[in-house]
Amino acid sequence: MSTTSPHASNLILGAGLAGLSLADALLRRGVRSPIVIADAREDFTNDRTWGFWDVHPHPYRNLVQQRWSQWSFRSGTTARRQSSLLAPYCYLPADRFYRDVVTRLRAASNCNLLLGTTIGEVCEDGAGVTVETSAGDLSASHLFDAMGTRGPTWPSTVPQPGPGVICQRFLGWFVTATEPVFDSSCVTLMDFDVTPNGELHFVYVLPFSSTRALVEDTTIGLDGIQLTEHRGEVERYLGHRYGLTTWQVEREEVATIPMLHVNRSEPSSKRLIPVGTAAGTVRPSSGYAFVRTQLQVAALAARVAEGRPFAVPVGRHRDVFLDRVFLDVLQHDPEAFSRNLMMLAKRLSGDRFARFMMDAASPADLLSMIAALPKLPFVRGAVRVGREHVRR
Ligand SMILES: Cc1cc2nc3c(=O)[nH]c(=O)nc-3n(C[C@H](O)[C@H](O)[C@H](O)COP(=O)(O)OP(=O)(O)OC[C@H]3O[C@@H](n4cnc5c(N)ncnc54)[C@H](O)[C@@H]3O)c2cc1C
């Protein structure tokens, strides 16, 4: 391979959430050595919506567009509301984040953002790493893989998202209604009043005002449903939940998020450092990744600034175990899982729930959660996960 660009100290593959956050964190840490970020995308559009609970401090709090201190779970005519003034649910549109970070990176003299650059083979030798790209080869002493599931560090043993792989799949519409029907004080996290399809199936509603909301039809399971079926479910929901017959769809967002445990206990190489999804920041039991990514990136940037660019593990051991049990119980009986969640919503406080969702549960929170859940399915799940662990 011929090297057409100067040797970068910090080469970041992928300028999505993790790659941009890492570059920004390196600048914030005072890193002055060259930072190169390469991505196939030509520009940054409002391609996703980040929701999370405001539990951990992070640098993008000022970009949050809306906060709700109440959220609900619904099934038929039953609604369970949870609330938290300490940890409200936040909405951060991706375009705000991209604009803010990219402006800072472009203004930094040591940072080079290469868009429209497709990344190919990565070769590692004693001296460093060389990456083939559509803009020529890039070399570095080590690189950060922020390419999601498509990068060089994604383990060959962990499947790519697709049919037969457990994923959260959703299609959401940003809807403007002709009448004021949405309750703008409360997010609907999960409404199970949908057509059963053998997977965990629910609708999620972020109400921006009484006439505007993001309404997402979501499945968690192996195969999901067709996009046309998702659209049909959103239409049906707008009709039967809100009595709407007409509305306008501003835009649509679609996702397939793998809900897989990415084991990072033994990194394959010290020169290839996974970040974001590649490192397992997508929480397997929920699909949430924004805050985990910020925590991982902050720790990694601190190591780089100290001259120790080593991979940073994601998630605590006990949360990893609980996530495995949750996923196991979900896969064994997806439709019963909605009853378990309704029970959890009834018995657990909003503060405890928010901390659990954001990896900040205390031992007392975890005990309350275990007490709130039906015991038998989760004990069976824990035994199956334990057995699986012993077999490996
Ligand atoms: C629609 C949607 C909604 C989501 N909502 C939430 C939410 O509410 N809360 C939450 O916590 N998480 C959410 N997530 C999950 C998660 O936060 C995001 O997927 C997040 O963007 C993952 O960050 P990442 O940097 O790992 O991957 P990405 O942001 O996907 O970045 C990967 C980058 O790698 C680039 N790339 C890949 N292959 C190549 C190649 N061969 N050459 C060059 N470039 C390449 C891509 O262009 C991309 O820019 C959502 C995801 C989606 C898709």
C-alpha cells in the first residue's frame, strides 16, 4: 500500500455519533497532535433522534431540545405513569449534534474531517496501521474504529444485523396533526396496544406539542416486519389511539439496531481500538447508546491525552448479566414480556427506572427492580444464562 496522507496520530474511522464525539473529546482534552476522521457520508442530515434520561453529565446537554419529567407504559386501557424531576427524558435531534461538533472540528487546526471517503482494508504491521480509502491510503500508529458493525474490530463471531439476528427495528413518523391530540407533558415509552406479531411489539411517542409528535412502531425480535407493515401500524395507531383521520408526515426515520452482547474482554489488537457501537455501547437490552457512548469516549480521550490509547470497556459486569437475562426472557416469551414491563412500570419509581436504563443503578435500585419483576421467568432466565456462561 502507498501512503498518500501524512501519518496521523489519531485516525478515526467513522464520523457518526462515536467518531465525532471522540474527536471533540480529544480537542477538549487539549490534544494538539493531528486528528483525521474519515467517513463515507457526504454530509450530515437529521438522520436520527437521540432519546435518553438525564442521569450522567456529558458535553451535549445544552443541545437537548426538549425534556419530559413523565413517561408512560400502556397496554389496552391501562396506563402506568412514571415521573422523575431528577432525571427527565431528553430529546436531542442528530442535526443539532452534528452541526455543533462539526463546526468545532472544522475550526481546529489539527483536525481533518474527510467526508465522502469510503474505508476499505485495514492492514496492521509492527510500525502501525494502514487503511485503504477511496481518497488514498491513511496511516497511523493506532486507529479508532467508530464504523458501527462494519468496521475492522467488529468480532467475526458476532453476527451483522439482519434476518434471524435479534434487533430493535423501528419506523417513526414526525407527524403534525390537524387537532391537538398529543399530551405534550408525557412521553409514551411503550404502548403495547398494537397488532401481535410474535415479537415484542410496541409504539413509542415523543410528543413535541399537542399537535406534533414522533410516533414510532417498534419490534424487538429476530426478523421484524416489513416497512409497509410498520407504516400501517403507525396509521392504525394514530387512528385508534388519537382518533385522527388526517395528519401530515414531515419525515420518516428507520432503524435496525442490533441487541447483541459484544464481548470486549480480550481486544484482538492494541492498535485497533473500538469506539461506540463497535465497542458495545448499544445496550443489548434496550438499544440505548447515546450516553454510554459519551462515557466511553470521555474515558478514552483521557487515556489518549495521557499517552495511553487503550480500549475502554463498556458497561458494568452486573448490568451485562442483567441484560443477558432480560434478553433471554424476552426471546423465550416476547408477548408475555409486555406484561412484565407493565408490572415493572407499576412497582418501580421513575428515578430508579431512569438510573437502571442509564447504567447508573445502585444496589438498592437493582433490588427494587428484582422485587418489582415476576420471579419465575427471570429466575429461569438467569439459570439459562448461567448455564450458557459455564458451557463457554
Ligand atoms: C434512527 C435511529 C434512532 C436511534 N435512537 C436512539 C435513541 O433514541 N437513543 C439512543 O441512545 N440510541 C439511539 N440509536 C442508537 C445509537 O445511538 C445510534 O445508532 C448511534 O448513532 C451509534 O453511534 P456510532 O457512532 O456507533 O454509529 P454511527 O453513528 O452509525 O456511525 C458509524 C459511521 O461509520 C460510517 N461508515 C460505516 N461504514 C463505512 C465505510 N465502509 N466507509 C466509511 N464510513 C463508513 C457511517 O457512514 C457512519 O457515519 C438510534 C439509532 C438510529 C439509527
